Amino acid sequence: MSDVNRPDSGGSATRVKVCGVTRAADREAVVTAGADAVGVISDVPVDTPREVGADTAADLLAGVPPLVTGVLVTMPSTVEEAVDLVETVDPDAVQVHGGLSPGELGALGHRLSQDVIVAVDAAADDIADYADPADALLVDSVDAAGGGGTGETHDWERTREIVADLDVPVVLAGGLTPDNVAAAVETVRPFGVDVATGVERVEDGDRVGGEKDPETVREFVAAATRREVAA
Ligand SMILES: O=C(O)c1ccccc1NCC(=O)[C@H](O)[C@H](O)COP(=O)(O)O
């Protein structure tokens, strides 16, 4: 059994990544809230309001301060495509969604100096196969195309059983919000949590895709880490 995915046993706080940042002001809000990582999505073959071009991704991630991890989130169809984008964007880490095989992900890891976070479908039967080439696994609720940002939770009890057997750090994702993240952490005991839609701005009852709400981001980080929200 792994220790890295049981934050309560070692007293360490759950790490928090806020994903799908598209604007410098939102990046600042995420950093100010105390998140450990900022995710910027680029070059994904799905329709999402959280995608930005490679140059914007590079600019946004260049503004992430020291001691916070800037993560490029992408869905490459080949190893070469991923390497090219990473060279352009220059992130601290890369998160890969989509169809690369464990062998291809291993090859990608050898080509990069950055850590590779591998996104896997929480409902899949072969999650453990991806642990070897991954520096961390992001266990997510994915859509039919393999993309994230669904805003949907999955079976946390099943994920807890998988996490308990893995030595690689696991990041729990999918439908997390300030209201449910503490229960998710308690149930799954992951190394970290990740959120995209659950901290977006709401206007007239509708979520504004791609725009974060600073107060909701603060509430999320506080709930995930059990810190007090500063007044
Ligand atoms: O957010 C997207 O639109 C997206 C599209 C394609 C690939 C990945 C994407 N998001 C990656 C993330 O890390 C999300 O934070 C994660 O899937 C959780 O999203 P949510 O359920 O909205 O919190």
C-alpha cells in the first residue's frame, strides 16, 4: 500500500490544482488562494471554453510564480506533437489526456525534463497500467472523446480502492466543488485534487465557461486543505 496517497496519515495537506485558467487575472486569483498548481489547456481536439492557443498558454504559465507548478494540459495524438507543444509552452509539468498508450507515455517521459501527469478514466479497468509511465495519475470523469472538464463526479469508493494500491501520486478530479471536495478527500485520500468547472463564475444562474470566480476558488482551496478562508 502506498503512503503518498494518504495525506491524513502523514499530516501533509492535500495539494490543489486549479485547471482551465484562460486569463492572467484568474491565474493571480488561483495563486492568491493558495493553490499548488495552475493548469492551462492548449491543443485539445474537443470544444471547450477553457482552451487557449499555445502562445497564450506560454504567457500564462510564464507568470506562475516560483513554488507554484504551472501545468500544460493537452491531448496529443503523438509523442512528437506533445514534445513540440511542450517546447513552445515551457511548462513546469505536462498533463496528458486522450489516447496515448502506456508505451507512448513512457517514451514521452524520456523526451521531457518535465513531470508527466497522466489523466485516466475513473471508470476504466486498466488504470494501473498507466502508473508506471506516469509521475502522477489524474483520475478523472472523462467525456466520450477522452477530455475532462465534465463537471461530473464518479464512484469515489472505487477510486479509493484503486488509489490505495498505487505508489504513484494520484490527483482526484471530476465534478469537485467547494461543497463536496472535503468529502472527496476524506473518501479517496488522494495526493491532490483538481478542479475546473466547479470554480467558474456564475452569471444569472449560468456558469461562464473559462472564467474563474476568485471567491469560489478561495473556498475550494480552503475546503480541500481544511484551511480557514481569510476574511
Ligand atoms: O476542462 C476541459 O475543458 C478539458 C478539456 C480537455 C481535456 C482536459 C480538460 N480539463 C482537464 C482538467 O484537469 C480538469 O480540471 C478536470 O478534467 C476536472 O474538470 P471538472 O470536472 O470540470 O472539475
